[in-house]
Amino acid sequence: MLPVLPELLGAGILILALIKARVILTRYLDLAKSQVWLRGFTAVLTGFVLVIFSLYLM
């Protein structure tokens, strides 16, 4: 195993989850046509990820 800080590993996992959620919203829910909805969902998901990460760091 590589010596990686747990905080960096947690941040990486959350970033990958955010990217996966955005791909699902864009491709499978077909929000690529509606940029306003896509930006709104992305903003909410990003806020949620930031809250989860801040709770993880406590």
C-alpha cells in the first residue's frame, strides 16, 4: 500500500463520487440539454460533498 494520508484518500473518493454523480445526471438523466438544471444539481451535490468532507475531518 502507498503511504497516503487518510484525508487525501477521503477527498479523492468524494471527488470521484461527485464526478460519477455528474456523469449519471448528464448522460442517463439527459440533463445535458438543460444546463440550468445540471448546474443546479451540481451545486447541490458539491455542497453535500463539502458538508460530508467537513464532517469527516472533525
